[in-house]
Amino acid sequence: MELCAHRGLSGQAPENSLSAFILAAEAGLPWVELDVQLSADGVPMVIHDESVDRCSDGHGRVRDLSLAQIQALDGGSWFDPTYAGEAIPTLADVLALCLRYPLKVNVELKAYEVADLPALCEAVAQVIEHLALPADSLLFSSFDTQALALMQRRLPQVRRGQLWQRIPADPLPTLAALAAWSVHCDYRHLTAHQAQRIKQAGYRLHCYTPNDPAWLVQATAWGVDMLISDHPARFAG
């Protein structure tokens, strides 16, 4: 079973920060997960929420703020004063770091209500192509099936994982249409029957965001392939 650091090592550093990804690499983790959305001037930014309010000293929606406005914010003090001045990074910043270490990256495409999905997917694809990241070091995921379909056409060589909080009654047609590699689901809603069905159909099963090591026994029994955790070290060894 593989371990993935959710938004970097977010139990120890500000989520989706360069510090969190560096800590994940130094801990020897093979995978990190991050969230990406566009700034007002079309730059892919690594931040989860629709707004900058929770994880910085600023206010406003990411899509309404320019790169310069976002990177002028303090993205670390909210977590701990030792991270004061930590910038909200661009996707290019994070992927370049992951390429150096190296780390494999699960890129979650954030598709908020008025997001321009074609623009987001094209911008992400251009960053990946510019950095010449190997396809097998990447995985796209999204709750929005359209975003994954766009990436299937734009970068078909990069694997795709459909995100669901609750796996639907009949997930297989969606997965087949995407030529998906994996299913990503909330571990709290996963059942043994669903896990068996996903695995028998030939898909990998990735679960977010377990932090209690007691769940490892069940995950192992159900054939879970990856745990996406804020505290992955709790599941190691």
C-alpha cells in the first residue's frame, strides 16, 4: 500500500506550501497530493479553498486575485508563526521542486462553480510540458468528470483518478469513459462491497483522508492501494 502526503505534509506545515512538500520529500514519501486553480491572470496556483481567507492573511476569491496579489500574502502564519511569510506557491514552483527530489504528484483540479475548466486544464498542461515532467510521475484527479475528460484529450499519457466523496451506485461507465486508473473516495463512506467492485473491475483504490492508523487493518483487507493522509507516517512500517 502506498502513502501520499495530503496537500504535502500538512500535519506539520501549512497545507499546499513548499515547506509541506519539502517535508514530505525529506520523510521519504513517494507521493504528494495538491490542489490547483487559476489566479485572475491565469496562473495555476496551489491552494485548496475557493478563497484565500482560511490559509492566508488576505481576503477574496483566488480567481479574483492576480499572481502578484496572491504571492504578496502571508500563507504560513495561520498555521504557525515559524512559517510567517510563506508564499502561496504556483504549480510551476511545486512541480519543479517535486521534479528535483523526485516526488510523484497527484494534481487535483479544483472546479469551483464558475471555474473556466478549459483554461485551467490548458494552463496546467502547459506547465507540465514546459517542465518536461514524466507522465508516470503524475496523476490527475478531480470531483469534476469534465475536467478529467479535458485532460484525457490534452495529456492522455497522464493517468486519471475520479474523485467521489461517496462512490455512486454504478461508477463503472464513468470510469470506463475516462479510461481511469484510480478511484479516489472518502474513506469514511467506503464499504467492503464498493471496494471489491472497484478492485474487481481493475481500478486502483485511493482513500482520503485517513489519519487514524487503526484504519490500516480495514484498508488492507479491502485492497486499498493508496492512503492520502495528513499524517502518513502514522501508517508507515
